[in-house]
Amino acid sequence: TRVGIIASNKMDKTVVAAVQDHVKNPLYKKIIKRTVKFKAHDENNACNIGDRVLIMETRPMSKDKRWRVVEIIEKAK
């Protein structure tokens, strides 16, 4: 499972969740932010842009959708 912010909800029953991670550069040892976007299945179209959601990996649902929204942790303001 991962926690991410909804970046897009324009598709039907699909959202794009941006998951941010802090990674240390192997040579310079500086911590940088890395953002990875996952397409996740949202059955009820309940998510809006800016919501913080918990997504979990699941079986492939389409060409590049392999995650699903488990719960909305925090609604956008």
C-alpha cells in the first residue's frame, strides 16, 4: 500500500495518484523528492483533485492500471 495525492480524476472510474518519496543520491548523499504517478481504480468516482488517498496494488485492470483506491484519508480543502 502507498499514500498519494490525487493529481487527476478526468477518466471514468480511474484516478492518477502522485506518490512522493524521499531518496538519497548515492554519490552526493543529498536527499531529493521523487514523484511517481500511478493510475488507480476508483469504483464510485469519489476522489477529487488534492485528496490524500491510500492505494493498494491489485491485479491488472487495464493496460496500465494496477492499483486501486482503498480509502480516502483526507479530503481536499
